[in-house]
Amino acid sequence: MATTTMPIPTESVEQQILFRWARMQRCRYPELDLLYHIPNGGSRKKAEAGRFKAEGVKAGIPDIFLPVPRDQYHGLYIELKRTKGGRISPEQVMWMEALTKQGYCCAVCKGHEAAIKVILDYLEGRDDWIWAYALQAGREDNR
């Protein structure tokens, strides 16, 4: 009997699931109303890419931002990847290191479940592990 394997959800699907979860959790965590996607990625036609660059779009900016301060952080940036595959680029590492130096918490999350855990840990003040662990995990995937 042949076994069928489930396809690995795309980053877009993972993100849609994450934002659906966030909408359902607004009563418990009203701060989630502020969670938003930064539409920097994706493939574009050359003219459109040039216009976006002229308007300030920059490579490597994390996908998701929660502009809610917690403890020593000004907000939370998340770079969301598929559960399998998906690598962080040198530009993404550079941005996350720079944002961390400016007082933001940054995490690379493999799938919506990891992102939900990071968001809940951040909102509830359990964030001391996020950046170091996430960056290490992201670099291991890039080898």
C-alpha cells in the first residue's frame, strides 16, 4: 500500500494560519490587533521592483512585526519560514542583528506553530531565549 505524504505548506500558507490564529486570540491578547505583515518579499517584475526599491523597500527585513514593547524590547520581529526548507539570507541575518542592537526582539520561526510559541512567550515575558536560539537555528539551516 502506497503512503501519501502531506505537502509541506508554503510560507504564505503558514503566515495565513498564523494571522487566523492571531485574530482568534484578540480577546485574550488585544495586542495581537497590532500584528502585521511587511510585504517586502515575493517575485516582481523588474519595473515594479525598481519602483518599490525607490520607495524604500529593502531586502532582508523580517516578515512580521508586533509593535508592542515588552521588558527591554521595543517590539517583536519574526522571519517566518516553511517547516522544511526555507533559509535565511545574509541580508536577513544582518537586519535581525541590527534590529536586536536597536532594542527589538527578533526570531526566525519554522512554521506557524513556532511563531505562535514565540509570540506567546514574548507577550508573557518569556523571551530571554528567543534571539540566540532562533539565530543559531537559522544559521544551521544555511549550512
